[in-house]
Amino acid sequence: MASALRIIAIILHLFFICSANAQSKSFVFKALGLKVGNLEARHSSKNGYDIYMSHSVISFVTIDAEIKTESIYQNGMLIKSVVTSTINGKPYLSQTIWKKNHYWIECHARNYNYTDTTLTHPIKWSASKLYFDVPPPGASVYAESYGVMGVLEEVEKNALQMTTPESRQIYYYDEGFIRLRKIEVVNKIKNFDMIPID
């Protein structure tokens, strides 16, 4: 399994180098006004495929975490996602793979284990895609780490909220939903904000 993930990572890395349509975004994590981590996200498009990758590192008091997400879309539909994470030294793996007419899902995160093969509706939006694109309010969004769908609800003007099994994220946009200004993450461990670095 580890060698297969390494091969996927190398292929995706080469894909990004060769692609002419690549974007990147950076975020800083802040809690109580202090920097507690950062996230780098990339998006690339080529020949009907879109690949979204992110790498985040968080270090704050009792939590040290590193999370990598790779999500592959073909013609606008999620066909594979892999999330590898290490939290306080313990590794976790979440995978989602489209199998002809359903998704094979096996997700493991801190205090969370979930498997499923009943999701048959094609996924058009996932959490890693939200760093680059703005879905309409009410859109169903897939949480790659947890293997479940959430719904983006407009909780206030220019703010969309999604709830996942272990946290709640609120995406704040400027007028007209053109630019992402901040993501507020509320969870049991520690609340923090993700601020884009322009």
C-alpha cells in the first residue's frame, strides 16, 4: 500500500510540473491570534482531469498534525481521493475510489473509522476543491477525510457552513462570493482560523 501511494504521489507531482493550468494557494492557521500552522493547496487541469492537492501542518499545545490530501476529478466527477495524516505521531489513511457504479470508501482519522460502498451518486464537490472554487449554497460537498457528504448552508451574508463528523467549517467570502477571505474551523480539539496569504 505504501509503495502504491508513493507511485501515485510521483505521478501527481509530474502532472503538476507538466500542466500549464496550475494554481496554488497558501493559508496560515491562527488560534488565539497565534500562528499554529499552514496549508499549501494546488490545483491543476489537463485532458479532462482536475487534481487538487493540499498539505497542512499544525502544531499547537497538545496537537501535532500533518495532513496530505490528493483528489482526482475526471470531467467534473471525483474518481479518487487519498488522505494521509499523522496526528501526534500516529498515521491514518482515508481512501475513496469510484468503482463503475459506486464509491468504495475506507476512512480512518483520529478516533474515527468508517467504511461504505453504498454511495452511488457522482461527487461533484469535495472539501479540497473549496480552496479554489465556490459552490452554490445548498451544494453537497464530500469530506475526503471522513467519507461522508455535507451540505453547504448560507449561515449569514457571504458565509457558507459545512459540518463534518469532527468539526464545522465556515467559509467567509467577500461581496459576491468572488474571493475566499477566511475559513473558521470549530472542533473539539481547538478552534482556529485559516487565513489566505495573498
